[in-house]
Amino acid sequence: MTRFVSQLLTPERVILDGLDGRQLRGTLQALADPVICDMPPAFAENAIQTLVDRESLGSTATGNGVAIPHGKLDGLDDVRIAFGRSSQGIDFGAADGTPVSLFFLILAPLSAPTDHLQILARIARLVQQDSVRADLQTATDAGQVIQVIATAEQAFD
């Protein structure tokens, strides 16, 4: 079954401000908070550490101002994603040296490696398009962000 990013992303998991001025861990925390807010505190800390550990292996910044931090965790029942935007851009160690302004966070169950990779690939494909990145930069609310993603997904499915 094809999983759509636009179907997994909810308005509560869209952050259009609040990322600026943060360092790596703070950015990951802010992105993860709406995704793991229903989980116990120990799980939440484990999720953040999983994301930090993944970044220590190599930046998840893909270039062109985009990063896709991701991790797999025991205790999740489904893939959870969030979107965040920074107006100033955040140094995320991108190979092209560009500060990251668009973030897609993915947390997936350990038991669903295929779903994790499928969503990661779909997001990577979406953000390759200049028009999608531009529209995400100018979206004024969560509904518009989700619509931009849904429209782009329809175009390549």
C-alpha cells in the first residue's frame, strides 16, 4: 500500500515558526514534540536521542535548504511525521553549506522498515522540485502546507 506524506501529516504537526535560533538538539526537540506528545516522557527522551544519534552519523540535510531527520523506534504503532520551517535557516551540516529552512521529521516503528524508507523516499522526491520548496516557503498555514504536498504527490502518482 502506498503511503502518502500528505495523509500522515496533520495540522498539529506543522510548525511554521518557532524553530529559529535553535541548535540541532533544540530543532529536533521542537519538531518531535507534536509527534510524540502522547507518549510517556521516557519514550520522548529516547526519540530525541535517537534523532540526535542519527545526525551524528551524518547530516540528514539533503541540500537546497532541506533536511529530513528520521529514526526508528520501538513502541510506535505507525509512521509519524512533522514539518517545520525556519525563516532564518539553521546550520544543519548540509553538504552544500546551505542553512536548512524546510524540515520533514520522520519517526517510524522498528517493525516497519519498508514504510520508513518509502516515506523517506517520497519526501526526498517531493523536495527535489524547486516549485514545491518555494510553495512550502510561502505557505501561510498548516492546511496550505499539506495541500502543497498533496498536490505534488498527485502529480507523480
